[in-house]
Amino acid sequence: MARTASFEANTERYEQWFDRHDAAYRSELAVLRLIAPASRLALEIGVGTGRFAEPLGVAVGLDPSPRMLALARTRGVHGVRGVAEALPFHDGAFDLVLIVTTICFVDDAHAMLREARRVLSADGSLIVGLIDRESRLGRYYQDHRVESPFYRDAVFYSAAEVEGLLAETGFAAREWAQTLCAPLVQVTEGERPRAGRGEGAFVAVRAGKDAGCSIQQNG
């Protein structure tokens, strides 16, 4: 996660987004809650300030930004500084790994997912949440990314591309859910999550280890 400087320098601006778009934030949380199984020990990769980890009961969060981690710790998350492509955890240490809007910021999405698989228990679940590049909001972010300190260097993915990345790194997608089907400015109350993908701007997928899949080592 080399794209750290913008988050380190704009932590307050990052926090303000959630305050200004509370309904959208609650909608995203609802999707994650819908597909996230109960877990004994969970990790969020790219935990940021703990906005998702805290309400979802994720105990451990990894992030390269010290300022972000400091806020996550105030929310009761055990913050660990590190990068997604080289997780400082033992094999099989977690039964749930959460990755929310982080995949577009990492240097190597394949390496992150391989590391997520390594630290996940045999029957554990991976949850990936993202803004679908093919959605209206995704296209807006893509077209206007130079205007944002966060998205300037982001690499956006479609839901289909993420499914491909999961397959290439030894995962099988089990369940999809989505929200933010209306334009963001029209989301003034929390949207109910919908199954599937292709309509909502925010999509999430639950995946498990695919024991029969050969893992690509080069992304």
C-alpha cells in the first residue's frame, strides 16, 4: 500500500466523507453485514480509521498510515502498521479477512489477495467491498479521479474483474450483494442491500478458499 501519503495528509477529510454521506456509509455497512459470517478473529486489510472494523466487530486492522491507525485504535481496533502485500501475521491466523475499498489503492492486488489467503483459516471467509468501476458512481470517480487526493492514483476494478482476481489467487466467490443503486446525492436514507451485482455502485463479495484451484504467482 504505497499510496499512503494522501491518506496521511488528509485523514480529517477522509473522516468528513463519512459524516457528510452517513446514509451511503450505513448502506455499505448493511451490505457487509448481510454477507459477513460470524467470526472468532477477524482482520481488516486497509483498516483506515476503523469506520468499518468497529461496527463489524473486526478486532485487528492493518494499515500503512500512522494517523489512520491512531484513529482506528480509538475505536477499539488493534492497529498494526504494514502493507497488504506482506502481512505480518501467521498462516491461518484469521477466520475472516475484510477488504473494503482498499483494492483500488494497493500496488499489487494479486499479492494482497494471495497474502489474504495465506492468513485465512481453511474454512474462513474473505469479504471484498468495492466501488464497481462499471457503475455510475464508479465511472464518475474514474473520470474525476485527478480532482481527489485519494483517487488520483487509484486503479478501479469492475465486479467481474475482482471475481477474476479471486479465481487467480485461489478463491471461489460464494455470494454477492450490492447497494447505492441510486445516485449518491439521492441517498438520504440507508438503502436496503440487494443480492447480486450489476445494479449498485457498492458491491461486496464473500469468497472462500478454492482447494482445487492452482494459484497464479504473477499478477
